[in-house]
Amino acid sequence: MLAYTYIEQGKFELREKPIPEIKDSRDAIVRVTLGSICSSDLHIKHGSVPRAVSGITVGHEMVGVVEKVGADVTAVKPGDRVTVNVETFCGECFFCRRGYVNNCTDPNGGWALGCRIDGGQAEYVRVPYADRGLNHIPDTVSDEQALLVGDVLATGFWAARISEITEDDTVLIIGAGPTGICTLLCVLLKKPRRIIVCEKSPERARFVRQRYPEVLVTDPENCKEFVLRNSDHGGADVVLEVAGSEDTFRLAWDCARPNAIVTIVALYDKPQLLPLPDMYGKNLTFKTGGVDGCDCAEILNLIEEGKIDTTPLITHKFPLSEIEEAYRIFENRLDGVIKVAIEGNLIKPVFVLPHTP
Ligand SMILES: [Zn+2]
Ligand SMILES: [Zn+2]
């Protein structure tokens, strides 16, 4: 099968690899019908994910059809349409039992797919702990509608959930990339008084203005003044930092009112300065992290009910065989790209998969 592979820093390559096999009784093999490229894939490519293993198939955002399951898998069966969670988690350790699945203590726990083990920019993927990592896609939900559930939409949903948003709040979201817009969609469900999106790209700012007219849009240069003018208590009540650019961490706490919650969703390339003397007395609460992706079933229900729609984010679509071109467009932000979908293995192969005991 074709698998887009991390060779070395700066180099991915489409290679021929064997179809993955069940290795553990809790594994499933999923035929990938639709995948996508995430900015974290680019972080691997550029060497800023030290734990990424060279030789692995990249890609951690995908949907597909269950092809085979191990003996101990009970939640899914061959033929089921499923979303695949970016995170692998056991569901039983101290952290998993509290919903902190990103910190699952299993050796394979956390972000493993497409980083430490083979991922989904391929025709098939092996998913460990399939009962936890796979969720049924409702019949009325398309692959496109479900594509972002396991990663960027899970991230936006988690970020909105932990930010303690109330209906009186002015919420500032910094960054309107794919995760920023997913965060916006989930913040909208909380019905805060005002939402302000700060985005430096005029193209992306326009996208937000056109699609979500109830949202206020500003740019980094004018952000603080704009937030002060459009909030009731000297800054945003809640700030979600989803940009991860040079100066956006500072912007996030600077635009927050005293006692605000500042949620850092972004993955930075460099360390950030926490100038405590400058923020003394502001009494901010910072929440940081990587997604605890354990709400996928609830997210799929919201999609089925028409309350979340991420399909406008999928601006481009390529077959797996043309993934190089898809990366070129995504990486260089060409042609108004937000998300690229990679069409995987849409047609059931005629050959028979080898039997494993
Ligand atoms: Zn990702
Ligand atoms: Zn665990």
C-alpha cells in the first residue's frame, strides 16, 4: 500500500509498505477513506517534534472503515465507518479515568499515531486500543463532515470546554487557522455575549467575517485596543490562544481582563516568556496543553444534529497518490487553503487480506 513516510528532517516521501497487521488483541485495522494534513505533520517534517520516529507513516487525522479487529475489540466490527482519534489511550490508568487521556501512562499513550507509530496518510492504519480510539460515524454524517473530529475539532471542543465560558463573557480567540476556526465553532455553542477573533491573514479574516457574521474580527496590531473597546471589564473574560506565532502568547495575556482564564491551545516552536512582574496583580488563570480527545462521540452527535459543520474548512482535496502536491499547497498556504483532504482507499480491494490468528 502507499504510505506517506517521514524519512528525515525536512523530508517526507510516498513509499510502498505492507498493509498493517493486528499486533495486539485490542487493535483494529482501518481502511482510510479520507485523511487530512495537520500543521503538526509540518512540525514533524521540520524537526520540532523530537519524539517523532523516522520511517513512520505520518498523518493523524482520518476517517475510514474498520477492516479487521483483534479478539478483544468489542465496540467496533469490520464494515463500521469510524473516526480515528489522534490520541491513543488505555481508558484505565489514573489519567484516563479522569478524562486526561493526553497523559495516558500506557507506553503507546498520547499522540502516537503518525508520530511514534504508523499513521493515516496511507491506505490502511493500525489503531491500538480500538475500543477507545475509534468512534462510529452516524449514517447521516459524511466522511467530510467527520474528518476533523479526531484531531483539530476535538482540540477546539476541548479548548472551549476547559475555558469555563459563560453567557456574559467576551471571548477572544487568537488565530483563525483550522484549529482556531474549530475552536470558534465550539465557543459559539457556549453562546457567550461576544466573540472576537484576531487573525493577521486578511484571507482568513475574510473567511471568518463571511461565514460567521455574528463574530467580531480584528488583527494583531489593533487587537488590544479593539478588545478594550468591545469588552466590559478592561479586557476579554476568556482568551483562547490558538495561533502560536511569535508574539501571540504575550498578546493573549495582555488582552485578558484581571482574573480571566487564558487557555493556551497553540503549539509553539520556541519557549515563551512569562513576565510575572508585568502581570502581577492581574491574577490570571492559565490553562495549557494538548487536547484530551475523549469527547469524539459527543462531537459526532453535535455534527449529526447540525450544530457543528467543519466542511467549509476543507478547501482542497487530493488523492493519496498526489499527497506531495497537497503538502506543497498546505505548507505554503497557497490558493486560500485551510484544510486539505486526502482521498485514501475508497474502493474495497479485490485481493484477500492474509489471515491472522
Ligand atoms: Zn494534528
Ligand atoms: Zn490511560
